[in-house]
Amino acid sequence: MPNTKNLIELKQERANLTTSIRALMDEFSDAVLPAEKETELAKMEADFDSLNGKIIREEAQLERERAAGEVGSDDVKDAKDTKDDVMDSFKNYLSSGKPEVYNALQQGNPSQAGYLVAPEKFVMDLIKDLDNSLFMRQKAKVLPALRGAKSLGYPRRVARMNSAAWGSEIAAPTPDTTLEFGKREFIPHPATSEILISKTLIRNAPEVDAIVRAEIAYENSELLEIAYMTGDGANKPLGIFTASNDGISTARDVSTGNTATDIKVDGLLEAKYSIKNQYQANCEWIFHRDAVKRLMKLKNSDGQYIWQQSIVANQPDMLLGKPINMSEYAPNTFTTGLYVGIYGDLKYYWICDSLAFEIQVLTELYARTNQIDYISRLETDGMPVLEEAFARVTLG
């Protein structure tokens, strides 16, 4: 019987290497690779070539065996359905806490019988659900999952060069003393959620994985949105409404034109045009719904509402010609010195997910109430990486 399972594992390993190579190349797309990274890239490329060669040889051998009639229909079915078998086993685990094919699900957790790494399809569908429910994940730059590293450093420009000047043909250039780089560190932190679902529902549900996935996505989307808005960066993402020298400092707060208790048209204009032209094309607003109610009533000097209601399905409303997003977790206290909104290019908010996604099923803890307890664990981090692409709307 051909080693079809090994072929699938080889292809998965090749896919993982491809993702890692792309992540490293993207990280240094605008810079020269350091020597250690050059070595790391060369090793990954060599490993890829070796894996690719093994896969090509294995597939060629399978083709030869098929031509010779040595591969039976059962063997072909095994090759096609291995991933489906893993997913079916995972569904069984979600229903009963007892996987039928335990070894297929033990990916890196041999000593923790309660935890299982969810199959790739389940994780991809879950991340898709999170992305669909969070506009920040749709608009931000989501980096590939970290592999083989605990963190990802991102070099940032703290101060610009200030030495360009006109001169004569043989005049020496003026050395710059102001250019300065800092570095932000992405360290995916664990985010856990816990949900309880009726055993009766699980027993009779046609697709238990869809129910569990939807509940986990709902719980995690709320947790993540709070962090993307107001997270303090301590074991969680750093939010856009958190003043920090590691993210968006108070230098990007704009209160001119607003009053001590309300947003004004002049204040919105000051915020919008405090951002340089190169970022304007992709800029958007973020406000709480309480702020939106106020904004919809604002008029310009000609008596025209500055709010433009969308008349096309799935298209956002516009404020001063730019899309507006509503978040339940944006600040909504209208008092002197507090944030009430933000304007900026959201692709300069970066999100870094870790590959690991674990599920624990506790079938006995809530047996008295006829429920099954599901605990999930996702590792992620996020932060703004270029403060000049943002302006926070502040009350005066």
C-alpha cells in the first residue's frame, strides 16, 4: 500500500514552508536582508527544494503504481479522504470529547489529553468568520502566522532625516544627525474564550462544528475589537485609541475646532487635513454610534449635512467624503480632553496571528445542567506601526 498519508503530510509541510518564506521576504521587502536572515532564508529554500523533490518522486511512484494496477480503489479513497477523516474525528470530539482517531488530532500536545489543535479547515473557517465580523481585520494588514519564532520585530522611523540641501558640485554633503529608528515587537498573546452549549442541541445538530465555530467567533470578535480599539498593549494588542509612544502618541491628537463637549465640523476638518496627502486615499473614520448620532446632524457653512448616507447596498456611509466605521468599543464620553473618534489609513495597523488554535472540550464539568463546555485559545497581537497615518479626534 503506498504511503499516501506521508504524501499529504509532505504537502502540508511544503505549504508551511512557502508561507514562512513569503513572510520573511515581505518583512524585508524594502531593506537588505541581515546576514542571519539570509542564512535562514537559504535554509528554508533548500528545505523547500528537498520537500518538493520528495513530493514529485512520491507522486510519480503513485502514478506508476496506478498504471500497473497496484493501487486499489480503497487506497485511492484513503489518499483523497485523509483530511476529511481528520475533520470527521474533530467533529466527533466536539460532540463527545472523545475523538475516534486521536493520533490524527494530536499535533504538538501529546501530554495534554484535553487539548487538541483544530484541523486546518476549521481554523481557516474560524479566522474567516472573525475577519467578516471585524472591520479592523478586514482593513488592517494581517501578517502571516509566526513559525519558528516567538516574536516579530518591526523597525519604525522615529525621526526623519533633516539634512537635504542644495550645494555645489564638489561640496561635501551635510551629515544627518536626526534620523532615528526604533522597533516594535509583535508577540502573539493568548486570547481564550469559553462557551457553553446544550448537549441536546449538540446531539441533534447536523453540523456541530459550525455551531461551535460561530460561538467561538462571536466571543473572540468582541474580545479582539475591544483590544484593537482601546487595548493597552500589556499581554494584548495595542489599540488605536491608546496614547503610546509604541503606537500613536499624543502628538497625533487633534482638538482644534471642537468644543469641550462636542465634535464640530471645523474639528473634523482639522483632523482630516492633519494627515499628509500620501495617506489620504485609504483613510477612513471610526466612531462610536453615540458619536455617529451627533455627526449625522452636523451641517457645513452652506447649511448642507456633511454626512452622506449610502444608497448602495454594502457600501459605507461617508463623512467629509471618506468612509465611516462604527465600533461599539470606540470611546463615547464627550468630555474635555477625551478621544471621540479617529481618522487614518487602517492598513498601518498590523495584526500578527500565531498558528496555534486549540480547543478543549469539557463534557463532565457542566453535566448537571446538560451542557458541554468549550474553551478556545488563539494567540495574536496587533498595533499601529506608523503614527503619522492617523489623527485622533479629541474634544477641546
